[in-house]
Amino acid sequence: MKLLVAALEAELAAFEHELAGFDRLVTGPGKLQAAHALTRALESTAYDEIVVVGTAGAIDARLHATVFEVYEVCAAIQHDVTDIDGIVGQHVSLPQRVDLARGDVVIATGDHFVDDAEAVEVIRPLGASLVDMETYAYAWVAEQYGVPLRVFKAVSDRAQDDAITDWRATVTACSERLRAHLRAEYGV
């Protein structure tokens, strides 16, 4: 059995409630809710794989023209932490980066919705192409439990001024693209 995970119901709008071979989990937004909900799910059931779907803001200029495009995440970092020396992206006790087995883009996770150019300029040097609010937590928890994780993100906005308006306008279309992508990857 696999576990299909999303932060928000809106990201699963195009998905059937019952999907053969998958349990479904909506965690809520942010790293703490993501970590808590996924931990509870993994404590109660042994899963063969976790499949995360959701939306992300594009901070890499090469991805700006690809709204709705689906990318597989190869690694997650945190953009909203600093270590005791003040180094952005370094946590005092967690790894700087959690690598996944597959994928083609790095995502930067933080507990706030990135929607301004100044924030993007701080995050971009960390090496990420996308931003979201949960992936690092999902990746870290999955690693602790030894469960393989795949993360598919549809670009919903450019993480710039008024990105939340873009997200609200595109989340349903992103869900449709993610559903088609899951069908292509898993045949369900």
C-alpha cells in the first residue's frame, strides 16, 4: 500500500477520494503539521511508498514560463532556518539537505508562503528551484522511518508579489496536472 499525501484538500481536488493501492492523507500547511500528520500515519500503518503531490512557487527563472508543469523533487532544504553562526539554510540539529532517490529539482521549504521578490532573492542562493511549506518535513520524516518518498510539485506561481492570488487561481488546474501525472507514473 502507498500513501498519497498533500498539504491541502485543494491540491487533491482532481483526485478520486478512493484511489486503488493508495491511502490518502491531508496534513495541513507548514512543516509542523506535515511532520506530525505523516508521523502519525507511519506509526499506524506500514507503507511501501509515500507519494506527495502539491503546488509550489517557482524561483528559478528557467521555470517561470512553466506554470502548471509538474516536477519531481530530488532534494529538500529549509530556507527559514539559521544555525548558531547565523548561516541561512542550516539548522542547528537537522541536516541541511534531505536527498530523495529520484527527481530533477531542489525545493526550499519554509513556514511562510513566499510571495515577494526580496524573499526570493534570499532563498535563490541556497540552490533551490521551487519553494513550498512542507516537503522538507515530509522528506525528513520518511527518511526516519525508512519509507521511500517521491514528491511531485506543480508550479502554481512565481513566488513574487501577489503570488497568493496566482495560487488561488491555479490550484485546481495544478491538481488536474498532478492527477494526470500520477496516472502516468502509477497507472491509477
